[in-house]
Amino acid sequence: MRLVLQRVSRAAVSWVGHRNEIGAGLVVLVGVGPGDDEATAERLAARTAELRIFDDASGKTNLSLKEVGGEALVVSQFTLFADLTRGRRPGFTGAADPVRAERIYGHFASSLEGQGVPVQTGSFGAEMDVELVNHGPFTVLIDTDTL
């Protein structure tokens, strides 16, 4: 799996007839690879909830999403598996097939919610507009290949 975590003061995702919003917390862009499974999703959900990337009273990044009572906006993002090695058009064969990816993406969102984090999601496979105010800015990449 590949995750992009962006610390935000607020964020929203919209698609035809729908809109989900959060206040302070994280936008989590989720890419699922062909070897990813539910156990991987659970491990990364716990890591996301517990990663100390929020400021404490001294301004140091010592607090987690759970500790600050933040929310998460989880959006599927197969393009995180773009292959740019040939030509000018990215290939996406490195991403999981849509059925598997949707299942693992949903499991990640449910597992993050199971960690006590309020979660909003986008719509898997839909063309969406994502709006966010990146606080910091603070962005972290997580890739299971490098963990």
C-alpha cells in the first residue's frame, strides 16, 4: 500500500451529488497494490492513527491523530502506483485490480475508524474533487515496500 498523509485544518471530497467534509485531522490518499491484504490495511490504519505528527503545547510534533481527537478523510488514489518509466503517459498496472483495491481500501477506512478516529470517505472509482488546507504544510508518505 501507498499512503499520502496530509495534516489539514479542514478538507472535503465531492463527487456527483455528494460531499463529505472533516475538520482538523488528516487527508489520507490510499493506493492499493496487488500484494496488499487486510492485515496490511489494519497495520497501516494503526500506524496512521498513532503517528506523532501533531503539535503539542510546546509546538513539537509529539501527538497522534487519536490524541488530538482529529478526523480523517480517506480517498482512494490508484495513481499512487503510476509507472513513469516509459514514455510520457503513466501506466497503472502496478495497482491492484479494482475489486481487490476497493475491498482493501474499505478495510483500511473501517480499521482506522476502529482505532477511534472519525472517518469520512470518498467514493471508490468515482471522479472526485478533493479540497484541503494543508496545515504546516505537513505531508508524509508511507509505502509498505519501504517499511
